[in-house]
Amino acid sequence: MTEPAETKSSPAEAAATDRASADTAAIGCASAKAAGTSCAVEASDARCAAETAGANCAPAEAAATACTSAEAAAADRPVTELRPNQRTRRVMVGSVPVGGGAPVAVQSMINAPADDVAANLAQIDALAQAGCEIVRMAIPRRACLDAFAAVCEASPLPVVADVHFDPVIAIEAARRGAAKLRINPGNIGGLAATDAVLDAAGEAGIPIRIGVNAGSLDQELASRTDLTLPQKLAASAAQYVAYCESRGFSDLVVSAKAHDVMTTVRTYRQLATDIPHVPLHIGVTEAGTAFQGTIKSAAGLGILLEEGIGDTMRISLTDDPAVEVRACWTLLSALDLRRRNPELISCPTCGRCQVNLIDLAKQVEARLSGVANPVKVAVMGCVVNGPGEAADADIGVACGAGSGIVFRNGETIRKVAEDQIVDALMEEIENL
């Protein structure tokens, strides 16, 4: 399995990385201790603090040294000081750590026909380029299992088998290369069917996501009038976790999604309280098309992530899956949790603007979409909002009458004509 391309950090991001490294290592060690894992293991399979900030990871030896040096201090840190997603149990989805203080992992789901191997692999390659770390594939029929196995074998990303209704598909997917299974307690066929799935996952050494949805709760819980919908969703997931753990299977991730934003928020808050040791996959399901779905997801997931709830995430959109990935990274960046892609700073324009700033900003945004470097790029309409208000940008332009002043870290570099602004910005970004 190939690794996603490394990203370069800007000077500002590199400095932030240095400041964050020691504390992140301490958190990782504390998580390792809580889970009974050695610090050395924690250092070897956790992504480093540099990646959290969007920079290149330090060598493994340096990470191990930082983890070791922080271990004594972390041992004295009360677990109550850790945020919810720093207290969860670590699971591995292929080579991607989820939970236990690991950076929030970005997921999406491919939507090509399940029996079309080439189409699914093409989508996975595009998702990997966009920064996706875990991909999910639906297996609607047993006849699609051979295609699923072929996708798993050639995929650059760990592939999660999404299974409903038929436990045999889940069992076979575990045997054919799935990095994780996703099953729904409401439709997998009851606890007897679950036992065989647990056994198959255990034999394959892969985790299971218990995925509860508001639209497919089991009837016993759904019919109760004494519980709110968030309480029903949380109870369904918690009961299933308890059953799996009673059978000796604890390599679990939980999701409990609804299309309503605040129902989703309240459900995940309840889960973080009821099953604090279980990693949570957060998302607003059936959120809609790109415009509405991104806003709903940012509102709900932004609340949860700021509260430290959520170990892996998907922004579900009725759109190209790569759009979901870009939305995830943009949200994580806005919350200063992880950075991978450029951030565009642009003013809303006013009567002082003497260039077509809206078109300029859109051109810059389009050109930046293929850049895997967490730089800040400013496109400002006039000198009022120029280098002063965008002084923290790595590179930017302040526009005047048919021209623009290009600046780097607040210092003027050169003046260019309006039709050269986009190319000039891209040249400077390449030179950073």
C-alpha cells in the first residue's frame, strides 16, 4: 500500500509544529499508557505532530525520542485533562491509526458500480490525491465480493467494507482484504448473525465500525416514547458495543448519524459520555448537495471537533467524493486541528475595488485545489485590506487600478498587471 504524497510546510506552520511537538508526544504517551500500550508502539504507529500541522513528519527515531522524553510527565497528567478523542482506544485501519489521540482521520466513500473494479480504483486514486486516508466501499451483493477483493489488493488506501442485511458478505469481506467492516445493528440480522461477523473480523485482525443511523434503528428502541432520538441512537450503539465486548471483541469504532445537525451533536455528546473508550466516527448523514451539506456538516462537526469529540470523520455530500475530502480538510484547517491544503484569504469586495476580484479569487482557488501545501494565500481588493489585514499570509496580492502588489509575509515583492496576478501568485507559492 503506497503512502499519500508528503506535504511541505510553510515557515509559519513549521514553527507551530515545533511548539506543538512536545505536548502532542505527551498526549500520545498518555493514551498509550491508558490503553496498556508501550510508548515505543505509540511512537511507531502514531502520525507525528508535524503532520497534524500539515508539515513533513520527523524521522521515526526523533518521534520515539520525543515520546520517551514525554513519558514521565504524561504519567503524572490526570486522564481527566485529556480531551475525549485523546482518551479513546487506538484501533488501526490498515496503516491509519484511529483514536487514542491520533489526528482526526479523513474518510470518504466511493460510489462507482460495486462490480466495476477499474472505476472504483480510479475514484480511490483521485481521493488519495485529494488527501483521503480511509475509503469505504459498498458491497450490495455477494456477486460483488470478487470485485471488492480486487479493489482491496490494488488500492493505495485502506478499504472499509460497507455491509447491510447480509452477514455472509461481511464475513467474506473480512477474508478478502477489508481493512475494516462497517455493519448496522438495525439490519445485520440480530446478535446471532453478529457473532459470526465478530469471529471473522477477529481472525482477520481488523476492526468493526458499528454504524447506527436514525432511519434504521431496531424496532424495540425506535418505538420507545420515553427516550429522545439522540438517546435512542446512543443507546443502540452502546448496547451493541457492550455485546461485542462481552464476546471478547473490542476493536471497535462507533458512528450514530442523523441528517439533523443538533440531533447529531447531542448523540455524539451522549456517546462520548456513555462509551468514552470507543473511537467515534463523526458525520451528518444525508446532509445534501455541496452547498447545504457542507454548511450543515461544518456546523455540526465543527461543534464536536472543537469539544474534542471525533476520531475520524466524513462529510457526506451528494457530489463527487473528492469534494467531501476537500471539505473535511478545510474544516480541520479552520479549526486549527490539521493542515494539508492552502487557505485562501479574500475580502468580500466593496466600492473601492478596481479589479474583478471575485473572478480573481475563484481563479486562485481553482489553481490552489491541486496544491498539497498548507500555505496561506491572500487576495485582497484594495490597500485598506491589503498587506496590513493579511500580514499573516505567506503570499498575497493587494489590488489597485488594474494591477496588484504581490507581497510575502507582509513585505512587498513586486507590482504586476491584473491579468498577471494569478500566475504571479502561483510562481511565488512554488518558490516558498
